[in-house]
Amino acid sequence: MSLTIPSLSRRLLKMHPAFLVLASFLCAIATGSVLLMLPMASRSGSLSFMDALFTATSAICVTGLVVVDTGTWFTVFGQGIILVLIQVGGLGIMTFSVLLFRWIGRAVSFRQRMVMQDLFAHTPREDILQLIKSIFLFTGLIEAAGTLLLFTRWAWDMPLATAFGSALFHSVSAFCNAGFSLYADSLTAWKGSFAVNAVMCALIVAGGIGFPVLYDLRTKLGRSGSRRPRLLLQTKTVLATSALLIVLGAAMFFFLERNGVLSDQPLSTSLLASVFQSVTCRTAGFNTVDVSALHDATLAMMLLLMFIGASPGSCGGGVKTTTLALIAVYTWSRTIRRRRVNLFHKSIPQETIGRSISLLLLSMGIIGVVLFLVLLGNAVDGHAIRHYSNRFLAYLFETVSAFGTVGLSMGVTPDLGSWGKAWICVLMFVGRVGVLTFAYVIVGHGPETGVEYSEENIMIG
């Protein structure tokens, strides 16, 4: 029985939201891979299938890990394809489909509403379509402002056309937390520029705190009067956790590298570099210092920040800031023997706590398995990083960066064999669509089952 386009569309719309999300990302990755393999996308020769697949996956999953230099290898057409993939991947393919349906006057299906509900809302809400419209409005305004500010700064250093193209590319890449740069050393040349650092950090934070938080801030803070509604619990948690991580990360980076990569820099540049690295290593992937030259303690601190990642409903990956906050509060509550987990004078459902713990353990397990497979593949293929002594740390850094869709690397990516690249692609994909979404597709959505027996305690700790 042959499948027509209408029948295929009906079958797709009947799929569970988790399957729709995975299918949409896989289709975008396949399309991007084919386009990047075209001769017109490369300046010299065509990209191999594995490298095209890796680049497309990195772009659509807004990671930023690259096997070839984006600025020198790809033509304007190829860079445009990467930019489109970043934008589509950052906002989500289903988000674009919902807007398209509304634009052509077609009704949005229940399945599409469910996808948007899972992606951008933690509780059922009637204004989900208004939230989608606001997402595109936020994105357009913020990226346009970032492009204008970066263009104003870079117009002094390069031709106007080049400055505008660079400003547009980096503005979109920063807001989508992608980490792709047109420069081989990322933004190292502007590590002392307050304007570039401030604009890029603002774009990264705006894209990383999540669209639900931006929407809540606009809705609540935009109202005047004494009866202004309070911010949602998620908004308070995301803002507080993000601010704490940025401050602590910057302080730790400055302290650990004051006699390292920052030793020969002025105080202002050192402070800028510390803040920038703290912001970008959570999910964005840009850098203003040589990552491979950092101390092991600094890399360990950055590993933790990359693993945490951005916030729910954002362009970034990782286990998310809210997961960290809930597990920290849960641990403290159990330590002082409190029955419920309370945050900002609100009690958190036990199911949410359980999902947070499951997400943390699953994420650690996935990273560990993929790290072993990458090490195994490179050992069998004979690929190794011979210019760096601590190869294990370098590979661990690469895998955590892929899972958190960060894009920072110690120089491992080009040295990976086909096996290693394939597994890093899988990890980027899992990190972008979400561990729980990926697990849901594998396990299924049947009713809860199991037999309950009599209890018996065991020793722990």
C-alpha cells in the first residue's frame, strides 16, 4: 500500500509529541547534511558525508563542535545553510510548523499543541499559541539588536559588508547558544573589548534562560500598578540559579587562571574573560581564551557548568538549571529531615523531584557510555590526540560539551575517527531533544506497571 503525502501527514500528526520532536530534528539533520555536501557549499572540494553529518548535527543541535573551520571552509552559501540550521534548531522545527500553519490560515492540531506544551510550558496553559508568537517576536528583536550592536563595533575593524555578515552570524549563533564562529580562534581577538563581550554575554543569557521565562518577565513586569502579578516559580528559580552560576563560575575562573592564561592580561581583560567563559561554557561554546591551555582544575569546573547547561524551554542543552536547583534543595531538605521540598515558599511535587533525579542519573550514564565508546573506537582505529598529555580529560571534555550542546573543545574534534564522530553526533542529538524525551521514545508511553511487595530496609552510605 503506497503512502500519499496527505496520508503520511495524517500519520505524522497522530504520532506522540516525543516522536514528532525526534522525527523533525532527524529530517532537518538529513536535509542539512545533503545541502552541506553540495560543491557550492565549500570553497575547495566537497565535504565528506560524515563531516557533513557532523556539521549539520552540530548546527541543528546548536552545539558548535566543528571538524572544519566554518569561516574558511564554507562559502557564503554554506555559512548561510549553517545559520539557517542554527536558527531552526534553536527555536525548534515544530515551532516553525505551528507558525506556518497559523500564517496560511490552517488550524493547529492537538498534537502540535501538545508538542509546544512539552517544549515551552511546565503546566497546561491556554495561551500556548500566544507564547509561540512571542517566541518569534523575542527572537527577532533580540537578534536584530545584537546584530546592530556588533555591527557598530566591528565596522571599525573590517569592511561594512563583512562586518554586517559577521554581526548577523554571531548574533544568531549567540542567541541560539550555538557557538559557531566565523573565526578560527572564536572571539579571542576581542577578549579585551567590553562591547563585544557585553553584547555576546547578553545574547547568550537571553537565549539560555528559556522562552517561558522571557514571556513571564514581559507579561508580569510589563504591567503597571500595585497589583502586578508575581513571577512564576520557574522564573524565580531560573534567574536565581543562573545568576549564582555566572558569579561563582567567573570568580572560580579568575582565581584558578590568575597565574595561567590571565597572568599577562590587564585586570579589566581578565575580568571580562572570566565572566565571558563563565557565561559561555554553560551552553554557548564561544571562547576568548585558549581552552587547551587552561589548568585541569579550571577544566573540571567548566565540565560541571557544561553538564548543568541552560534552562528549560531554551536553546541550550544540559540537565538544566532547574534540575540542579531542585536536587540541591531536595538534598538539603532530606539532610535536615524536612518532609517536603520547598522553594520560594512553594512545595515541589514529588513526581518532579523523581524526574529530576532520574534525569541526572540518566545523563551521567549516557555520558559515561558514550565516552567509553568514543575511547574504544579511537583506540581501535588508531586515532589519538598526540599533542595533549591528558587524553582522557580531553575526550571527557568533548563528550560533556556535546551532551550540553556547548561546543567548547580542547582540540579533539578533528582527530576523531568516523566511529567517534558518529557517537558524538548521537550525544549532541540526545542533549538537544532532551534525555527524558529520548528515553520516552525508547520505553514507550504505556501505563505504569509493577508489583508492590512488603517493605524491607537496607543500609546505605
